[in-house]
Amino acid sequence: MRALPAVVLLILAVRAAAGDLTVQIDDGHGKPAGDAVVTLRSDGVQRAEARAPETKIVDQRDETFLPYVEIFRPGDSVVFRNSDTTRHHVYSFAAAKSFEFVIAPGDSAPPVVLDRAGEIPVGCNIHDQMITHLYVSDAPWIARTKADGRAVFDNLPPGTYQVDVWHPQLRPGRAGPSKTITIDTAQSSVALTVSLLPDPRQSDRARY
């Protein structure tokens, strides 16, 4: 039987020493908070693997941006696609990236490179109820909660981490919750609460 190469043994050893983390976010009223962005940082732990830039699609369907929140790394690109039968005028004036496109039905805008970290709110100048948020972060670990309010991080190296949470419905000027945790080889979990404003997509739709 052939011996495994040293690099394979090293990878297996790192994975064996890694731990998993589940972050549960609720809205303070017993309901899970989907579309929250959870980032992890650690002074003593660095993420080793390199990652090529990605291009992600934000669709426009039934006069709604899908998804409501999308996460990116600096250097990634976004493409806005119009799957509706009406024209959309997509724009953002955010400091991290500004752009403006008129997109005909069935068409897509050219890729936009997101080269700076920051939150980029995007709207439609024709349909006020349409909004999406592009969250660009250089944090080593980043995830978005699903409808159940959970974000899961696998194979985290042991160490101390800062967990930060952001959500598009936080009150203006108010930071999301954060917590310092220690990850070992066991499975860990942390629960955090965010106080959210009403979903602007629902309140705007109620006017029509």
C-alpha cells in the first residue's frame, strides 16, 4: 500500500482539527432572520486557500430583485438580468460602487466589478418597491442566513473569532450584533438577535 503524500496528510490533519460553527439569527420576536450577513474574522487564524473572482447574477422577476441580499468578495462581479416583460432602470449611488443601467425585457446589463468592500443598495428608478443589497466584504469567512435564520461555517481552524452580523433592515446608523467566540474541534453554535425595521418591499407593495 502506497503512503499518502505529505501534503495530503497535512490537509487531512488540518481538517481533522477543524470545527464547525452554526450561527442562528432571530428578529427579537421569535422569528428567524433570513438574509442576514454573517462574517468571521480572527487575528490568529488566516484562511489559506486562494479563490478566483466570481460573477453572480441578480435577477429581476415579477418586479422583484432576486436575491434580496447577495454577498461578494472584492474583485467579484455582478450581472443584472431582466426576466420581466417590462423595462427596468437599475441604479446605485453607493460609495463602494455607483452605476446605472436601463435594461430591456430579456436583456442583461454588462458585468460590474465590485472592487471595494461595502454595502451597495440597488434600486429601480421605475419601480420604487424594487430593492436589493450587494454586500462586499474582505472578511475571511462570510455567509448569508437562509429563511431559517441559520448560517453554517464548516472546517474552521481552532482559534478565537469575531462574529459580526449585518442586515439591510437594521436601523440607520446602528451596527448589528457581534460576539467573540472560541472554536475548537467540536461543533459550536451561537445565537444572536437583530432588531429590524419592517421589510420595505412589503410596505411599498401595499401602496399599489
